[in-house]
Amino acid sequence: EDMAESDYEIPVDLANSCVMNSLGEGPGGTHDQCGGIDAALAMVAAVESSPNGSSSLTDATYGRLVSTLANDGAVEEAIL
């Protein structure tokens, strides 16, 4: 969020890695009680608001987020 608010371009590899690695198989998409859907959504919002952010996240990253949302029972949110 700090990088995006300061108009820094977030490196594509870093952006995708952070979002993907925050999602796990636990409740709320957590892994070892860390990360999860809320953390991933916050990172997605920060990345998308940074310069060139709308093209930074890959289909695989969005797909993992959508799958995690659907697995958590948030099907309506996953469709959006």
C-alpha cells in the first residue's frame, strides 16, 4: 500500500508472488493461520492502484484468488 500511495510501480513478479503466497487452503484462505483472502484482496487493491497496476496481475493470480473465494463459500464475490 505504501508503494502504491507513493506512486511507485510495483514489480510484476513481486505483486503476483505476494498475492499468490498469501492464499492457502485454511479457513478464509489462510495458511498456518496467516495471510488469507483479506490480505490478498488488500494487496490486489494496492497493486491495481499503483502505476501500471491494472496490467500487473496475471490470470493465474486472479484465478487463484477466485478459486479461494469460491472454496470459502464467497461465490458471489468470486464472480465479481
